[in-house]
Amino acid sequence: MDMDRKLELGGKCPKCEQGRLLFVVYGNPTAVAADAAKKGEILFGGDCTTDDDPALGCNKCGAKFGGTREMQRYRKLKKLFGF
């Protein structure tokens, strides 16, 4: 398990090496977010968020990764896609 490799959206999970990394979405889910979660495109992370919360999570083992830098990217995409 290579925990030092760069975390990439859609990349292999560094913990289980079986799943792929998806965005973790926080807050009350919109219809768009709920649909994306059903399709396995995102994961839900809870109602509240801070800069230290994980931005990426594994769709297989549930491990979560990331922090400030990933959250900045996530917020830009959240604004763009509306979830």
C-alpha cells in the first residue's frame, strides 16, 4: 500500500487498492447530488464541512482522504456542478 502517492479523483484507493476515489460531498444533498450518489459518482460526507474534512473517498472500503487543497478543488467543482 503506497500512502505517499498523489491522490487523484478516479484514481485507485491507496488503502484497499480495489476501489476508486470519488468526491465526498457535504451538506444537504440536492436532487443532482442524490442522483450522482446513486450512480456511484460521489460519496456523501455529512451536513457540515471544514477545511480539514476529507475531499476524496473510496467507493469500496469507505476510507477518506484529503484536506485543504482538495477541499479548494471540491468547492470549485461544487459551485460549477451545483452539488
